[in-house]
Amino acid sequence: MMEMTIVQAINTCLTQAMEHDETILCLGEDIGKNGGVFRVTDGLMERFGERRVVDTPIAESAIIGAAVGLATRGLKPIAEIQFLGFIYEAMDQMVGQAARLRSRTEGTVTVPLVVRAPYGGGIHAPELHSDSLEALFLHSPGLKVVMPSTPSDAKGLLAAAIKDPDPVLFLEPLKLYRTIKEEVQEEYYEVPIGKASIVQEGAHVTIVTYGPSVVTVKQAVAQLQGQGVSVEIIDLRTIAPIDYETIIQSVDKTGRLVVVHEAAKTGGVGAEIAAVIAENCMYAMHAPILRVTGYDTPFPVSSIEAEWMPTVARIVSAVQNVMKE
Amino acid sequence: MWLNQSCLEGGVEMWLNQSCLKIDTASVLKEDCSLSETFFKRTATDEQCIEMYKHMVQGRIFDGIALKFQRQGKIKTYPPIRGQEAAQVGSAYALNSNDWIYPSYRDIAASFVHGMPIDKFFCYTMGKMAGQHLTDLSIFPIQIVIGAQFLHAVGGAWASKYKGEDSVSVAYMGDGGTSEGDFHEALNFAGVYKLPVVFFIQNNQWAISNPIHKQTASQSIAQKALAYGITGIRVDGNDVLAVYEATKLAIEKAKNGEPVLIEAVTFRQGPHTTADDPTKYRDQAEVEQWLTNDPIERMKKFIITTGLWDERQEEELLNDCEEIVLKAYEKALTIEKTTIPKVLRATYETMPQNLVRQLQQRGEV
Amino acid sequence: MYDFLLPDIGEGLHEAEIVGWFVKQGQKVAINEPLVEVQTDKAVVEITAPITGVIEKLGGEQGNTITVGSLLCQFSKTSDSSPPQQTQPLGEKKEESIPEEKIEFSVLGRVKAAPSVRKAARTMGINIEEIQGSGPNGRVLRCDLDRHAKQSSSPIALVQNKSKRSEDEVNENKIIPIRGLRKAIFENMQKAVSKAVLCTGMEKINVTKLVDFRKSIQQLPEMKDKKITYLPFFIKAVATALQEHEQFNAKVDEDQKALVILPYIHIGVAVATSDGLLVPVIKHANKKSIFEIAEELESLLAKALSKKATVEDLTGSTFTISSTGKDGATFATPITNYPEVAILGTHKIVKEPIVVEDTIQIGHTMTLSCTFDHRVIDGEPVNAFIRSVAGYLEEPTRFLL
């Protein structure tokens, strides 16, 4: 065991994976000599050379499109999009190509591709550097979308993403890159994709969340402790495919649900979770389902971002509201 | 003949513009269909000439039948290839079987030459997923989005280079595709990484209803290669021998880390697809003009005047080609149909919970 | 007769106007020869003949508009090639069965309550509409239900309720809705009988050696804690016989009028459960040993009975065996697992006098019933197939070959 940040956990996983598998290569903007703008790939080029750690021209569509070409010919590319907000440039290659080639060819062509991208606000970055766009990909059959919130999940889920035979979008909460440290197993291990984790068990209300909001939710739950409310916190970890079983089981037990995420509200992951619960747990429900999310606007200028993102106060208030029922 | 950075040396003043370039259209067959060695030394043997001719005729016969079948409701939307047989056949014929092609929806004759069974294409137009099981033939799945396949070819070529395989990736596209970002990003990547890739553009003058002069202000598509530090060539796309020789040379260059952009100048004689009516936007006079330069007629004249071919053989060939197409259609009819459960199962390697539930809701358990 | 319906020739067209016919009634046309020119919203298009035949009737005259999917012209067929598949007009779906289940519901009043409270009310037999809620905005709360239940549980109320119910029982039929698995079986059986032409061949065979063979296997020390039934032997025999009789490992494609021979042999085994028949599937049974089949069968059965079987476990069979077991009938006419083309019923093994070289001996016999789709399979191949299966069961040492 070793204490690591998310950045270190991902870097360690990439290093270990590349050591064992010659078919893995990393490509992206500034990931080589510079080690990535967040230094996530620091030292990889030194260790594995320019053949396996490739600095690309600034062309997101080409990064994903070429990676699709590499993946379909027996290699395992790990592409980095510098900020998730830049992935709009590559939407066809992500959704029209990577996600669909298996289905288009009935499995005769597959795309074992990992696309890594940092996302989310909280670091006062310029426009399009803070977007949480996961819902776009939740709605893109053929893709998997993984969103860890802790160093150990980041390491294990990345290993699982690398092994996965289908394209996986691996989203890294940039706000948490260095703020959380925890003991992480040094040996290579996998955390299964598609399995949520129950961060804390509780009896009265379920909070489903993922990514940077997990931290905010924990703070809110600490605030609620004195009020006799027993909260179950579920960290989805993977948003596509969603772990139906875990959330249904939890809400069947508690009868109350609050979903928390940073992305905009309408048509977001929370909407999908609410629909799944409405379809499956209606008769267990004591109260309406509530969502605490970013507002339905583009991510705002940095001076107001803290207020735009879900806050402890908004989460506490949502829980109190459902508990009144 | 070859456009590369050296074309800009010396003669360029301060402003770089089209006048800095002299662009020829390379050919082998002269106007009277006799041979010229101005651009290429002919390397195709007599047998290869006949074989290419047969492929072109096969393509055209297929095209005619497919069009009729679509009107009869036997197949769905179909994009005719008529007029582009030389460009498709000449290029694909220059490849080895371990070279990969990355076709768009219209590159049917090229795919046939590279080994795609005709029944697969029928399946494709009949909505059977078996039509896209092609990878054992080094044929990438047919691309519908304009230009996306250029980046896949770049990735494929990159994989060949990474693994040290002796294989070139050839990407097909029309003139309309050269306006897409993916085209430019692909050429740029190919130049930066010196990949074994050939970009083959069939400039058929029309992108549905948009003519080439509204597609680009460049005097040629070939010259676009220069901007990315790769090599370009403009070739008479209705001259199968010229296309063949140009592609063969381009493949050699690509294998040596010199990617090539080929512009084959040709003409789409038919509609964009069976859902299109070109008389709405195109002058018949232009069509008539191009019909006098038909790729199959030109090659036929050449092989007949050189004594390689006669009308009796021609008749036999037409009958054979038709029989092959009709048999392929019969075969396509017997190939298993696509079903909803099959599609649900084909989306991921392992069905996730949501798809399992959707399958269960159909009562498929 | 072949009705050629106007296809959708241009991605989502609704109709076309006839510009002119190239043929007239009574004329013979060959396949792919010009038939008619039509004007659609997108283009003027020539349509050629989909088959060779004589024109019996034109669907309209010059200037008439014909909608996609309606008659363009009628042929009397002269070519023997199968008529092509016809286009479905837009917006019309293929025979989709609309559920006819009658739903009983009451129009709800405007009482407000959480779903969990409504469910509790139903469980407690309380009409929630009659309750005065004590929650915010008059919402009915769980405690309101409890209070109501206490008030109404007087002896008189109970007696009244009870007497009413017993009256109902006397006068009403017992209705068992056909749902879930039973509905699936209902529909599949219906399909098999309405589409296929079913015929059953039956045969009695001598399985004395098989009985001994199984007994000797059962006595092996490694079989100490295991029990092997006859079913794996039947499966193995059928799977092996199917390799030689591939037309039984097939399905009918109605639309294409084709017999589709399947490239793999997956044996379904019909099993009775409390909910109805389930068919666990042994994939690639011909490539598995009898022991492998036995183990897989056991685990599949356990899963099926405990309702843990996955879709994969229960679908994809290419041929089905229906074993009626030791308490079942001697003969049966099993119904095929449509669109499979045949099914084999295996029946109980009994001791019987058997004539062996003019002497009567006591031996074991069993019967086989093979139902097949007579549209695509004739009687003679069925005999051969049954004989082939019997060959293994009568001489089980052949399994070793």
C-alpha cells in the first residue's frame, strides 16, 4: 500500500499496464515531454519512448479517429483529450465511429479503446475547461463511461478500462486530482466497470452521485449527522452502463432518493436515475425524487462557479425536503 | 507529375498562390486510346489489362442490376458507381491482399476487386448485418459519414508501422469529402508521422448537387497534399491504366514513409443514390460530354485495337458477369436476417444490465 | 399469381404517378425488362419486372397515382424462381401482436398520497379515497391508514366482508390469466401449429445395451457421488445424428422461403417447471462428451428451476428434445420449437418381451416420436434420422467411436 493522489494512481496504472503490454500506446496533446497539462502522464515518454507515448498535433477528431484505426488493427490505444470540453471536436469519431463499429459489424470489428479526459469545475479555468459532458455519452450506445472519485477506484477502473474489449471513456475529476490522498494497492488490480459502490450505508434516504460531487455529498451528510437522518451514499463510479441493481436495491430499502451531480440538470444522468427508480421502485417511494445539480446553463465564468456547482447547503436542503414526507 | 514541396522551390515570390504550381493530369491512354509514355511507363501486362477490364465490366453490370433491383423493391437505397469503374478498379488492382482498404459507401467496385463477395454488398443493401463482416478480407466496414474513414486509415497505417507489417492502408473518398475536417486532420497526421497510407480521392465532379467549383477554390485536389508535407498526384480517373500505375507508385512511396494523396479525375454518370434525381441540378450537356470519355469504352477500344479482345469474348463476359450477380443475389437471400435480439447482443461484448432488461421485456427469455 | 406492389423507391416516398406503361395486359415480360415509368416526389424512375411472367392486370393507368405498397401490376408466374420480398409501405408494421388482455381499473379520485402509502392501502384492503388525510395539503399518511384500519376492524365489518366474498366465489369462474412464461409458450405453440405442417413418426427401439451401459458407468468409482440419467445419452445421440442429417438442424425462414441450415448444433431440452415449459440449451452438444453434457445439463436445470437462468441459457437451440420421463406416455406428438424444423420426443424405458432370433427374451425398450415440419422434410429422411439416433442408443459402444 502506498499513499497516492488520483494523478499518481492513474500514472502508476498506465506505467504498469504499458510495462506488461506492448500493444498499449498513449496519444494526445502535450502528453509526452510535458507529461500532460495535469502531469498525469509524467515520465511515460522517458520510460517508454516516443513510439509508445505520442505527442499529437492539436486535432481531437484525429486523435480519436486514428485511435479507432489503431484499436481495430490489434493495438490498445489510450488517447487523452486535454479537457473534456474539447471532445466536441471529436463527437463523430466518439459516437458515430468508436461506439458503433462493433454494432455496425456485428462484432467482427471491435474498438478496444480508452479515451481519458479531465472534466469538471472548481479550478477557475477558462471557458470549456470545466464542462461535465458525461450525459452525452450515456446516450451513446456502444460506449462505456467510467467516472471514479477516489485514487483506488481510479487505478482499478483504469486497469479494467484498458482490459475492456469495448471503447471506454475514462473521465477524471480534475478538481480531485490532487486534493484526495489515500492508501492504494501498489500491485496491478481491477475494479469492475458497471458496479457502483456503497460509500456509506443508511436507512432513510439514498443519495446517488459520482465524480467530484461524491466529496460534496460526504460533507453534506456529515452536516446531517446530528439530525438523526441515516443516509445511504452510492458512488456510481460507472455511469454507462448504470448499475441498476445497486440503486434499485437501495431505494427499495430507503424509499427516498436524491441524485447529485455537477453537470446541468435537464436530460442529465440524474434524469436517467430518476426514471429507472420510477420504473422499478414506485411503490416503495415515500417522497418525490429530487436532483441537486448544476444549472441548465453552460458552465459559468470562474467568479461564480462555486455557487453554480452543487453545494453542501443545497444537498442538505434536498435531503431535509425528502425527509419531511 | 508528382506534387511535393520541391514544386515550390525557386519560383516562389513573396505570395504563395495557385500560380506557383503547374498541375498536369497524368494519363496512359491518349485520346485515340493508344498508349502514351509521357507520364508512366506501362507496367501492367496484357493479362492484367484484361483482368482489370473484366473487373470494370463486372462493376458496371452489378451497378445496372442493383439499380433495377432497387426499383423493384428487392434492395434498399443504392449509390450507383457508373462512370467511376476505372478509378475504383485501377486503384484496388494495384494492392496486395494484405493491404487494407477503407471504403466509403460508393467504393463498391474497389471492394469487389479487393475480395468482397458480391452477396455481402447485396446483404448490406438489404439491411442484413452480415453485409459488414469484411475484416478477414482487409476491408474496413463501409463508411457512411463523409471523411471519417480517412482517420481510421491513418490509425490503421500507424498500426502497420508500429507492428512492422508490410501493409499499406488505402482510404477512399469523393471530392466532397475533402471539405471535411477529418480529411485535413488525416493528411496532417499522415505527414507528421510519415505513415504508409494512400489517400485516394475520386473527384467525380459532384457531391450530390454541389459541383466541385463550389466545393473548393483550389485548382486541384491533389495540390492540397502540399499543405501537409505529403505528395500529391492528379491522374486521369477514367484511364484505368493510369490509375493503376499511379497507385502502384504511390504504394511504393507510402511504404517508404511518404504518404500520397491521389486525385483521380472522373465523373459520376448516375444519380448520387437511388433517392436522387440529378436532372434537378445538373446540365445534360455536361453528362453527354463525359459519356464520350467513358472509362470502359476507352479501355475496350484499347484492348480491341491491340488484339487482346474481341466482341465474342465481350458477349461471353457480359453473360458471365450477369450470372455472377444474380447468383450473388440468390445467396444473399439465404443469409440470416438481422433481428432485434441480435442487435441488442451486438452492441457490447457482454450485454450490460440495461440491454439484458430490454431483452427480457421483449419476452426473449 | 404474383402481385407486384409499388416499392418505396426513394427513401420514404408515399406515392408515385404513372407516367407510362411499357407493357400491356396479356403481354409476356422477362425479369429486369422495363415495366413502367413513374414520377415520384423526387424523380422520374423506370421500374423493371421483378420476375418473368405474363401481365394479368395493371394497377393503374397513365396519370393515376398509386400509393407505396399497393398493387402496381399482377403477374401470372411463369418463371420458377421464388417471388421477391415486397416492400412494406411506410408506417405499416409487420404483424405485431397487440396485447388483448383486459385491464380492470378504477378512475382515481384526487386524494394525495405517496406511492408507498397507496401500496400499503391496497395491501390492507383500504380504499384510500375514503380516507381523510392528516398530512400537508390533506395528504394521506401511513398513520392515517393505521388509524382507519383500527376503526373499521369491528366484528360486524369483518363478517360482512367475509360473507360477500364467499358469495362471489360460488358464482364466478376461476380465471387464470395467461401471462409471462405461459404466454410465451402459448404464442410459440400457436405459431408452430399455424405455420408449420406437423407430422409425427414413431418408433420403438431396443435399449437393453444402453441400460447396461449406463449401469456400468454409474458403478465406476469416480461416479460415486454423481448420478447420470439417460438424458445426456439421448442428447449426445441426437447431436451426433444431426451431423449426418443436417436438414434437421435447421430453421424455416418464411420471408425468404428458405430452409436455413445452421452451422452449429445447439440442443434444447424441454423441461417442465411449475410455471411451464423451459428449454435450457446445450450449446455445441456434438462437440461435448456425455459427461460434459450431463454436467452442463444439471447446472442448467438447477438454474432454470431456481429461475436464475439467463437469456443465453434458454435461447439459441437449433433442435429440441422433449423428454416425457419415466412417468410419461409411451408415445406422443410433440410440437416443434418453431422455427426449428423438428423435435424428438424420448419416452419411458420399460421392460418388455423382445423377440431375438426366434426366442423371446426380456429386455428394455423405449419409444421415440419425431415431429417434423412436413413442408420442408419428407417422411423418408425422418425414418433415416430416427434410425440414426436409434443406432447410438441401441449400440451405445458407438459413442466411443
